[in-house]
Amino acid sequence: MKSLFNILKSKKNESSVMRGAHAALTLEEVDKIIAEIFGADAMNYIQAAYCKNGILGIRCQSSSSSLEVKMREQEILAKISEKINDNSLVKIKILP
């Protein structure tokens, strides 16, 4: 049986609603990955904000968390592509 994420992923380009649902599920998975990499407490300082046109926006509450995310950008993107089986995200943009 296919998961909801896989069903939506296969239909993500069919309508704007499906693209929005896919983006929301992707952000949820990114938050889980952030918690895996940085620990559960990091969710107080680091949170996925958006994904659009190959860019993942991550909101960071401090300059140290921004620096840590930027230093581990490739690791984060690799885990995302591995976990959701989608290579469309190629860059992370840090948001205040």
C-alpha cells in the first residue's frame, strides 16, 4: 500500500492544490530531518519555512543556528533527497 506522501508525490504537478500539499508534506519531513541532525531542541530555533523552485527556506532564530545550518547544507539536502526520494531541492536559504 502506498503512503499518502508517495501518492501526492506522483500527482504533485497536476494542480496547484496538489503542489501545495506536496510542499507541506515535504516541509514536515524536513522538520523531522532537522530534529534528527540537530536534536529535538533545535526545533525551537530552526524550522523549515518553504520550498519553491529548488530552494528550501529555513527560518533560524539565531546567528549561530544559521551558521550551523549553512555549514551542514549539503548533509541536510542529501538526507532530504534520500528520505523523500526527491532531488528537486538544491539550495538552502536562511531566513531571519
